[in-house]
Amino acid sequence: MATKAAHHAQDHDANPKTDPDPGSNTVKDPDDWTTGDEKMTGAQASYLKTLSEEAGEEFDDGLTKAEASKRIDALQEKTGRGR
């Protein structure tokens, strides 16, 4: 019985931030976000500005959350960041 309890405690203490495969429900297409049409967040804007400068591309401060997410993905691919 103690082994089962110890195993349960390990499962409970798992950190989803460090799990290499946290599950498919943690990744959503930006087009499916319920708040995707809202203005991008300050964090998105800041990171997008940095990526835009590194990529030598124009920064668009009028993007929505979903558009910003897609743009960040594209610029990460171009700059090699986020890998």
C-alpha cells in the first residue's frame, strides 16, 4: 500500500512546465482562441518587437493576440529563436 501512495505522490508532484509532453490540450491553434481577436498582450508586443528587429522586418503594433502569436512563430523560425 505504501508503494501505491508513494507512486501517487510522485504523480501529484510532477511539474507540467518541465514535462516534455504536457498533453495536446495545452496547445491550441490561435484561430481557435476565444480571445484571439483582442489586442495583443504587452508581452507579445515586446517579444515581437525584438524578433522583428532581429529579423530586419517591420513591427506591426496593431495585431490581435492570434495574429501576434502566428507572427512570433514565423519570426522565431526565421531568426532561429524559440528552439
